[in-house]
Amino acid sequence: NGFTGSIPKDLWRFQSLKVLNLASNELEGPIPPDIGKMTALEEFDFSNNRLINAIPSELGQLAGSLKHLRLSNNLFTGSIPSEIG
């Protein structure tokens, strides 16, 4: 896709979205905690970007719907939040 820069803040308003795949771009910065608002999300793939900081614990709020989570090949720090399982 060739997306660059930070994850758009308006992205999280699409709360009925089921698949969000922005893998293999040049996205930078953290995953905002607002990811927890996307409660219908079944697939979340942000692998192969330049995302930083800790993986947000708010991803745990998606445990009931999320079937596929891909975050590999980024620059995260810290451990995987226990809320994710």
C-alpha cells in the first residue's frame, strides 16, 4: 500500500470493521489505546512496519472477537500484555 507516518487517529471510529490489515507499510509510532474500541475486529495485521513502544493492553478488550493478531517485525518494547493472553 505504501502508507507512511503514524496510524491515523480517525481509524478507530470504524468500530464495526472486522478486518484491519495494514501490514508491510512504513507506519511509525505506537498503536493507540483506542484500538480497544474496535470490538467487532476479527483480524488485526500490522506486521512489517515500524511501530514502537509497548503493545497496548487495550488489545485484550478484543479477546471475544479477535481471531488473528499479527504484529511481527516491528520495534515494540516490553512484554506482551497479560490481557492479550
